[in-house]
Amino acid sequence: MTYSSTGVAYGSSYVIAENSDEAYKKVRKFLDENDLGFTKYRELDKVELIADSYRYTDVGCLLHL
């Protein structure tokens, strides 16, 4: 689910969360509450860490809040 009639790519989301479980739950809750896509396709393929607020990680990007 990466495209909708509104032009928003709902299949690609960026989330600020403490961990991958919290990130997954935030996205899934948004999809469920807004009834986006078919229920069976609301499972996320992956949750990928793209930035961290801790300076010494292997992520390569630092998140400033």
C-alpha cells in the first residue's frame, strides 16, 4: 500500500519512537483508525532505524529533537 487517490504514500512512513515495537504500533493504529487499505495488507514489511538520538551508533544519521 504505497499510493492512494490522494497521492499520499501511506506505505512509507517515518515515525519518531523509542523502539521498533512502538513505531509499528503507531503506524498500524493510524492505518486502522483511518481504515486505509485492506485489513490483510496493513501488516508492515519492516521497521528500519534511519536515525538515532544517541551519538555513537552505526546508524549514520543523528536525530535532533
